[in-house]
Amino acid sequence: MVITFLVGGAVAAGTYLFARKKRASTGQSVAAAAVTGVGSGVATAIVATFFWPILVLGGAAAGGYYYARHKSMKALPAGRDG
């Protein structure tokens, strides 16, 4: 949920600054920032909702595969005392 606010806020801020740079009025800049900020926040929430389980399970599977392939690695040599 925090990620949606961060992404939405960043997009809204970028839109506002871009609109002000293009000499849009303050009202137009705020309206454009609000629309793009909310839209990107909603899109981020939808993507995160559907893809988080895939990313978590995929990460667990990739970690298990890596561990299975490299579990016979040798230990590091003894360190120097000094």
C-alpha cells in the first residue's frame, strides 16, 4: 500500500512540475497532477495485487533452485589471525 502512495506521489509531483514548466496555470497543473497521481496509484495497486504472489513464489523457487545447485560448495579457507 505504501508503494502505491510513493508511486502516485512521485508521478503527481512530476506532472505538476512538468505542467508548470510548460507555463500551465496553477489550477490546470494541480488538476493534471491529481489525475495522473491517482491513476498511477491505482495502476500500481492493481499490478502489485496480482503480481506480488507470483514474484514471491518465483523468488522462493529461484532461491530453492540456486541452493539445490550450489549446496555442495566448499567452505571458505581459514582466515589469517593477525
